[in-house]
Amino acid sequence: MSTVASESVFSQGRQQLGDNRHSLGNNAMNVLVCLRDWIRAERRNLGMEPEPSDELKLEEIMTSRENSAESVLSYASTPKKFKKIYAFGDSYTDTGNTHSSTGPSSFNYVSSPPYGNTFFHHPTNRYSDGRLVIDFVAESLSLPLLPPYKDSKADKTYGVNFAVAGSTAIRHRFFVRNNLTLNVTPQSLQTQLVWFNRFLESQGCENSATTPRQCGAVFSDALVWVGQIGANDYAYSFASTISPNTIQRLATRSVTGFLEVLLNKGAKYVVVQGLPPTGCLTLSMYLAPQTDRDGMGCVGSVNKQSYLHNTIIQAKLDSFRKQFPQAVIVYADHWNAYSTIVRGANKYGFKEVFKSCCGSGGGNLNFDVFNTCGSPNARSCPDPSQYINWDGVHLTEAMYKTMASMFLNGTFCKPPFSYLLAKKQ
């Protein structure tokens, strides 16, 4: 079955996309049209002749957008494989369930510029300069960007995003009980399940056994995307008396238990995104001693931790595939996709692997935990597309786009995402 809608949006490497890497949606097109008209009006008001080069560039961009094989909207007439998406996870997937006063400690400026500047041109409470992986997934399926669950006014016809920045896999009370409450985000994966249950109840769905028709209507045309979750559990317990093995056991049990609940409710098409090599994040490099480095130049002990976490999750997914043969369960290999980019950064168009684009302090990392992105002393780099890391923990739109390409059209989903599309009835 054809996967042209998703394949058209991405290529295997950003270097194949050309200089105009970002496809333009309706909002961006409206901005370009307004900008063109404003330039014309301003030059007329000043008694100046139109500057053909300025307008020509704008016209070329708009024309290329309309004709480009990368444009999602050029495939709007393609029959949709899915009619909705339900997403879960942490700040790598959250499209607005948190804001500056409710997000993770030290990263409490997400409602302020320069967050969102690259694509939206204003903050959207996404922890990036633009779109996230889940945004590119929605675009590849010709669906609108997912609204956050907590936006009561949003149109949720095409899906809902339940992900919360700062969220943990383990229940929040565990961290409270062990005096690990530096984080101000009380939500966990359990919270997201509570929210999802409320949404399902509004649709008349309890579970696939007692309300099969209602749950069938919810899940039959829905992609369930479980973004990365669990990285915060390890981070919050760093240097505590709680052993990493305990966190690993509890976090993986929570994630797999959550997935089993979704599958029992009737989820048919599920993508589970693993953890990235968290030792490659700027914050990890900032905190760890120089002696703790692996072959990629990242924090070796932290990368080993996330790798083992993913191994446990993948083994459980194999079990779920046998337990729920009617479901298509895909693992998005975040760890290896990210690692591949780090090892071949130039190939993918990145010049800075560890240095944060938006931050303070300069040097090799441009990161200060007390003056993070959005704070008065922080500054943003002129070209985020050359950076992997955006603010010390979260990634640039360019990095998210590259990874989305690797998930949707590359070899970093198991089984491939194209298999899931082909199995969609």
C-alpha cells in the first residue's frame, strides 16, 4: 500500500532536502502573503518603486511550496490512513499542556521567546524553536497539529495530545515520598492515563470487551503515539539514595503497564518511542565529569542507562505482539536514530552536536543551569538548524524533523512505519 503522503514530507537525510528544508503550512503561507503585501504597501507609502528581488524571493518560496514534493498539503487529497492521533509522553512530545509556571524546573520560560521562533514565530509552549516529532507525524498523515488536552477550547476532532513536559513514568508520589520533589510538574504517565480515560468516557468507551462499538469508533482510525517517557525519572533521582536499578525497574514496569492498558482498551495501531542517548544531551555533558565519556563523546554511564531501559521495553513489546495479535505495535528506535545523527552530524547538516543553541555561558556547551533559554541572560543562536540541541535538554526543530524522517521513512522503526500503514485496514 502506498506511503506517498509520509514519504513526500521527509527524506533520509536533511542534506537531500535542499536549502528550503521546512515545508510550509497554511499559517506560514499566510505570513508570506502578508509580508509580500506589506513590502509593496510600505514601498508605495515611501514613494519607492517595488524591489523586484524581494518580491521575487517571496514568490519563489510560495511557488516552490505549492509545487514541492515535500509539502504535506500537496497531498491533502490523498485518502487519509488515519483520522486522528492520540499522543503521550514528556516534553519531547508535549504541544502545550504546560507553560512557564507549570513546566520542569530550570526550564520555566517555555511561554516566552525565543521558544517557537523558527516555525510558529511565537511561543506555543513547545520546548523547541519549532515543531516536534509528533507535529511532523501529524503533517505526514495530512492531519492538523495535535492540540493539548488541557486546551478546553481546542478542536479535538483529529486527536488529542496528553503528553506533559516534566512528566515521569513512575507515579509522582514516589518522588514525593523519597524527597525528590525539585520538579514542579506533578503529572506522571498515570495522570495522562486518567486524562485519556476521561476522554474515552466522553466517547462512551470503557474497554474493548464491554463497549466494543464505542471503543472501535475511538481506535479503528487512530494512531496511538507513545513518545519517550522515563528520562525524567532517571534525572530526578540523579545523585540520590535511590538506585538506578530501582528507577529502571519501576519506570519500565510503569511504561509497559500503561501500554497494556491501552491495548486492552482496543488500541490497534501503536508506536512506542524509546529513550534517546540521554548522555548526549547538553545538560548531561554539563553535569558529568570529563572522564565519563563513551565513543560518541557523550556521557557513557547515562547512555548505558537509557540503552538498557530501551532493551527492557523492546522485550516487553515482543510479548505484547503475541498477546495482542490484532494490534500493530511499532518500536521507534530513538536511541539509534539519535546516535546515528551524532556520529554523522555533518551528513545531516548539523555543525553543533552538544552545544545548545539557546542558552548562556558560551564555551563548548553554551549552557548554565541557572540561566537557561528564555531567561534575561540567555541568547539564541542565529541559525538553530545547525544545532542538534535547542536549550540544553530539548532539541531543535531541525533535529526533530530529521528524526521524524528516520522513523517514518527510514530503518529506525521496528517493524517499519510503512508496515503499519500497509496493515491499516
